[in-house]
Amino acid sequence: MKNTIKVERAILNLTQDELAQEIGVSRQTINSIETNRYVPSTLLSLKLSKLFNKPVNDFFKLEDND
Amino acid sequence: MKKSKICDAEELRLQWLVNFKLPNYWKKIGWALLSLSFALIILTKFLDGDFSVIISILKKITLLGLLIVVISKEKIEDELMENLRGKAFSFSFIIGVVYVLVQPLINYLVFVILKPQKARFEDLGDFQILWFLLIVYLTAFWFLKRRNA
């Protein structure tokens, strides 16, 4: 699964740290999600969706091998 | 009380038990206990006398210190940390079982080669197994955290 969290974050002009604080996780977690090392839970995905004001499908995309 | 309410209360209690962790400041207490007891164990090696009871107590304090470090929260304990903890626990469990199976065999073979007259097959003690499991867990968790930094 790939994601465009970095782009969405840039649109809102947020640093990793600021985004992490907004949704109540560590900067490490945001970094791990952006670099595809960690797939977030539904809860966290929905928090991101609320913050970005977009459906989850807009910034998380399934790949052929998923 | 309704059956559903009893089930909910049971579920809450179970969740509390499964997710139980000490506050972050306990980590320092754990390290302090661990360092102190470990240093005292080393110290007894240089002193004359029978310290078997004291060493036995100190070993338990060492394990307690390690356990406190293991179950203390990180500064920010979020779902990534839960995930990494799970991975570190499963890794340490598997390595621990392999260690318990293989280490006595290695000990025996080393004795056979170096001191054949003293060669005896002995299983590991509880302290050695628990110490190994906790240390492997902490190392794996530290490595995974570093990888995700």
C-alpha cells in the first residue's frame, strides 16, 4: 500500500511533528507511515481523513501486490 | 445486573490487564534497580564469604528491574509502539525457546571438548532463561524503534 500523506501534509503546511501532535501520535509514527514502513490502524487513518478533510481512499492506495 | 453489562465489565477488565503498562518514569526506576543489583552481584564475586542467599535475592531484583523497564511506557506510547512491542515480544519468545533448546547442548559440547571428565548435560536455570528473554526483547524493541526513527 502506498500513501500520499507527505503531499497532504505539505498542502496543510504541517511538519511531521505538527501532524503527529494533531492526531496524538509520535513523529516517529508519521515518519514510518510516510516511508511505508508502518500501515496505520483504521482509527488513525480516520483521524487523518478528518484532518485532511478527504476520504481515506484519497491518500491511501492499494498496490497490485496487496 | 444484565448479562451484557457483566460481559462488558469483563471485557474492560481483560483489556486493562492486557494493555497494562507503567508510566514512563518507571523506566528510570527499573534501570536503577537493574544497575544496582547487577553491580552488587559483580561486587560479591570479589568478596569472600557465602553470598548465595544475597545473590539469589539480587538476581530476583535484577529480573524485577528488567521487567519494570519492559512494561514501562515510552514518552509517547502510540499504536506504532504497540506494534513494535508485539514484534519484539514474538521475536524474543521464539529466540528464547531456541536458546533453551540449543544452549545446554552447546554447553555440553564445549565441556566434552575442553573438560571431558566434567561433561554433564544440564538444563538452564529460570534466571538465565528469563534474563535472556527480557534482554532479547529490549534489544529487539530498541532496534525496531531505531529503525523506525
